[in-house]
Amino acid sequence: MDRSCASSVLNEEQLELLSQSCTESEVKRGEVILRAGAMTSHIIYLKSGYVKEYVSAPNNKTNIIQIIKHHSYLGLHSLFGDKINHYSYAALVDLKICYIDINVFKEFIVDKGLFAHEILKYVCKESLNNDYHFINQSHKRINGRFADVLLYFSENIFYNNSFNLMLSRQELADLMSISRENTIRVLTKFKEDGIIDIDGKKVDILKKDMLKMISKNG
């Protein structure tokens, strides 16, 4: 089992115990890993790849909450709070995951203080980031939202000014809570203004300072 920040504090014997409760699986791009409303029987460890966490409204409108990258856990919100999973997760690329029995995972939380500390840090950081994202979205115009998304991918997901965008135009719209048409329009404008270059899925940020200014001004 690859080590997350939480599992890195375990010794070899403890890591082996956790690994014994894991069942590894491969998931193809586009497949749903876990659906909202399902009973939570396992915590899912993302060994490789990227996942979108999202919710669906009654009108079939989808809101993407965040992009989750490798060495992260899915389903932690329901670990102690509820037996029902409240978010859906789908693969953005082909990936590998491990299913960990939720009762075994809870035992590690209770018995291993450092492990519990790292999990708590992860959940709190994730919660703060998502709160910040939604508050920002509600106060910014479309250009500001798009600048935020590009900076999010550059600085939080890929750590590079050049990256392959895994999301479709509709998924980008779902991440920003705007229409697909507005997404295409602002993407085209940013390209025409020389802020970014885009070729298919490949995005190059050419003027990051300008992007940050647009984000700041909203």
C-alpha cells in the first residue's frame, strides 16, 4: 500500500495490518466509484489518478466540489458523522483504488493517535478549502471564477503552469457553477488576450500575474 500523509506515521507492522484490510481495484475514466446515498461500508484510498467529488441537485444540475488527487481518502465525511455517503466520486482518468473496511479504519483512528491527527488535519484542510471555494464563487464574476479554477489546477493539483485539463467543458462549468456557454466564452477570451494558450486538453498559463490580478479583482 502506498503511503498517504496519515499512513506515513505508521510503523511497518501497523502498515501491514492496514494493508491486509485493503482490496485493490482498477477504475476506468468516467466510472463512478461511490454514489451519494449509498451506505458507507468502506473508506476508499486513491492510490493513483484524479477523482471529481460532486453532488447532484434534484433538477439534475451537477456541482463539482473539488478535484481529489492520489494518496487521498474518499468517504471520510461519513466515517463518524453518518452511515450514508453524502457525495459522489467519479474517475477523471484511469486509476487505482483500495477499499479499506470502515471498521478497521475506525480502529486505527481510535488506537493510533498520530494517524488520527493526520486524518483530522486532512479533513479540516479539505473543509476550509471547500468553504473558501464556495464563498469566493458566490462573490465573483465569471472571469474571476475562471481565473481561480486555472490557478487551482496550476498551484494545487499539478504544481505546474502547463497541464492537461482532465475536465470537459461541461465539467469546468459545473466546477464554477456557470453555464457551459459562458465557460467556452471566457476560455476563448482568455486565449485571445494571451493569458493562456489551449490546444485540446493542454493548457499553458502564459501570464500568471494577470491571472492572479483577475482572481483578486473578482
